[in-house]
Amino acid sequence: MKQFTYERATSPAGASRAAVMQRRTRFIAGGTNLLDLMKLEIETPEHLVDINRLGLDVIEETAEGGLRIGALVRNSDLAADLRVRERYPVLARALLAGASGQLRNKATTGGNLLQRTRCYYFYDTAMPCNKRNPGSGCAAIGGFNRIHAILGTSESCIATHPSDMAVAMRVLDATVHTLMPNGEEHAIPIADFYRLPGDTPQVETALRPGELITHVTLPSPPAGRQLYRKVRDRASYAFALVSVAAIVACDGDTVTSARIAFGGVAAMPWRDEAFDASLQGAGTDEASLRAIADHALAGARGFGHNDFKVPLARRTLGAVLVEACGRDGA
Ligand code: SF4
């Protein structure tokens, strides 16, 4: 690990300002991803700003009937919160599907959003990787790419974003709130928070230097049954091959509204509002739902080893829709 300096911030404004006072500064909270990356010298910050004592660990209801989640709320605390479990079960389920109990006890809401890809080549410093070392190439294209993206890829990078929590937040239309070093506060809809790789896969989010995530807000939950289903190689402690977050309202024989977000398929939680709209009015019998699911993920393509993800994601969605409409989707 490279040497670095460290300070403990005492206020959000002080933390944000400190992050632009020195070169190559990173915020650290739970550190569950950053410390691994520092040990591998993939992340080599010269300065760490510890934000653990900023008081951003509160969950509270908003005047609009939603929820305000501090950036430092631990994943386990968020999953266990009664308001989350009762009103946002898709979020509780997604959180509990992620990582391990020990990691969830440390990992924070803000850090979960910002975790880096689990592409094998990103973690192997002997291999070319445009995300780790811009301009060096992408070892995954033409390499072993079983866990890689099938949507939103570029010639520079085909990595996926690993967060389960972010997929649930995408289907819930969360907003990420930030503080700039100049004191400005920004509200970034989660739909605009992540970047596709394009020519700059090292740029992963809309955040600018020194911009500190302070909290995330969830609007009042929409009507409908909330589900999160994750398909992975092991029953626990594994990243999603594909996952589906869904909020589906059915009225007898008809789907009245639906929101779907996919994980494990792109560099961001993937949502297609046009596809959501196409579900409205669909029949709730299994054949109809599975037929519609076969049209999800328009434009998806694999890179060889991950070709299976396209049918896997559609079949997972089909099972989720059948379950949401009250039938056995197992
Ligand atoms: Fe690097 Fe992205 Fe290619 Fe993986 S897919 S090797 S993260 S450039």
C-alpha cells in the first residue's frame, strides 16, 4: 500500500473543502471497497478524509411522505429499519442480498453507491484496463467476460456496476443529495447519477471533485408489490449475474403499472421506461407475462462468455412478474 495522509473531518462542509485542498484525496467511511483497492494499489490516494463522524447516519421521514437516508447509514441498519421493511421492501431485500453480514455492518449508503466494478481485470494490475489505466485497453473484451455487461457497453469497457442497493434505489426513483466544496447543495436523480463508459470508463458518476454525498431521498413508495430477485453463482456473498428489482401493481387480470430495474447487466442500474409503459395493460396470466419479459432489454448483446445473461435476465424478469401478479414464479 502507498503511503497517505489522514484527517478526520468534523463537518460535511469541512470534509468537502478538505477533499480539494490536496491532490488525490478520497473520502473514507466503511472502507469495505476502498481499502481493498488501496492494498492492491489500484486506488492510490495521497490523502484520506474520514467522514465517519459527520452525523450523517440518520434515517428520517420527509414532509412529502418519503424517506431521507443519511450517507453514513450502514447497510444493515437500513435493511433493518421498520419503515424500509414495510414501505420499501425492494430496498430491504436488495440490501440483504448484497455482500455478507459483516460487510453490511460496515458498508454505508454513500459508499455502496460508489463501489467500483468487480471486473477481474480491473483488480489484476498485470492486465490492461481502461478503467484503471486509461488508454491501456480492455482485457475483458475478447477475454473471460462471464460477469460482464450486455447493455450500455463501449469499445473501451464492458464492466458492470456491482451494487444491489443501487438497483432498488433506481426502481424507487431515489435522489442523491450532495454538498460541493463551495457550499452548494445538489440533488441528482439516480437516473442521472451513473455514467456509461463511452471513451472515459474511469468516470463512473456525475460527482465532481470534492462533492460529498450527504444523503439519499426516496419518494413516497408507488403502489404495487415490490420484489427483488438476484441470480448468482452462490447462495450468498456473490455479486449478481443478473438481478431484477420490480414494483408491479395488478388489478385482477391486468397489470396497472410496473417499474423494472436490472442489475448485473450494465455499468449502472438499467431501467427502460418505455418497457415499463409496455407492461401497463398486460394480462396477468403467466403466458402473457413471460411473453412480455422476452422483449425486455432491447439491444442487449453478449461478448461470448456472458451471452447467457440475455435469456437469463428475461427469464428472471418473467418469474418476477408472475410472482408479483400473485402466481408462483419459482
Ligand atoms: Fe477494465 Fe472495464 Fe475492461 Fe474490465 S471491462 S478490463 S474494468 S476496461
